[in-house]
Amino acid sequence: MRTTSGCRSALVVAAVFATSAMAQTVDEYKVKAAFVFNFAKFIQWPTEAFKTPADPLMICVLGQEQMANSLQEAVSGKAIDGRPLVVRQVTIGQISNVCSILFVGSSAMKRFRSSLKESAGLLTVGETPGFATEGGVICFKLEDGKIRFEINVAAAEHQQLHISSKLLSLAEIVKR
């Protein structure tokens, strides 16, 4: 996946926006949605993750309706690498072979741990402390009133996801 200076700029803008988000009382999930959209620009999925080059990049949300709404606003009418972005609220049974990105809300974390099946090409993003150390790929965390994120590189490799060094440089790297 090629990244352009526009993509890098978008991620930097999202990071700056997120940094000042709490001070400006901006909706937390709008900030997280902007991050998720920008994460997708810096991830390369395995070729078998999609049947055709026109298949959509499916962003699924488990257990957090507010996040689904914010993501829908953030990605409406947008595409990445020619793939349209689609947001869908899902249950545990609907995850495998449908989702490219799965956001796991804190309210769904228990069900997620016990029910996730192995599948390549799934970028998991969570908001529960310990999500990345327990095998999730990216975890949001609130630090000094700012939204930050950590990445579990081993979990990404297990999912056969290639994460751009530019994105990795902005994250705290988690060791399993």
C-alpha cells in the first residue's frame, strides 16, 4: 500500500485534533472514529482478505452504537485504495470473513475474548485497558486527557497485517 503525503497529513491532523480533543470537549468517539479511518490508510491487508479489488473495506463495531454512528459520519462517501468504506454494527457470530476492521467496545470485551475465531486480515481495535496485551492489534487509551494508542505488532503479524512504519512511530508498542 502506498501512502501519500496527504495520508500522512491526515493522520497528523487527526493526532493533533485528538490531542486537543478533551480540552475542547469534542466527542470522544468522533476522535476515535477519525483515528480508525486514518489507521486504515496505513495498514496493508493480505491479498486473500478480499475477493476482488472492488470489495469494500468493512468496518465492524461490536458493542458500541455511539462509535458506529461516529464512524458512519467519519467515512461516509470515502474510499481507501479504491475500496469504499462500509460501517456495520455486528454481533459475535457475524465477525469472521465479513470484517476488515473490528472495533470492540468496552461493553463487549468479555464476549469478544471468548468468541473470536481465528481469521487472517482482521484489524482489531479496542478501548479496554489491556486489549493490546491480550492479543488485540490497536488499543486506545486516555492519557493526561488525550487519546493515544498502542499497537501489538505480534498480533498484527499474526493477522498478516502490515502496519506502516509511519503509524508505528506514533504508537506505543506493546510486547505480548
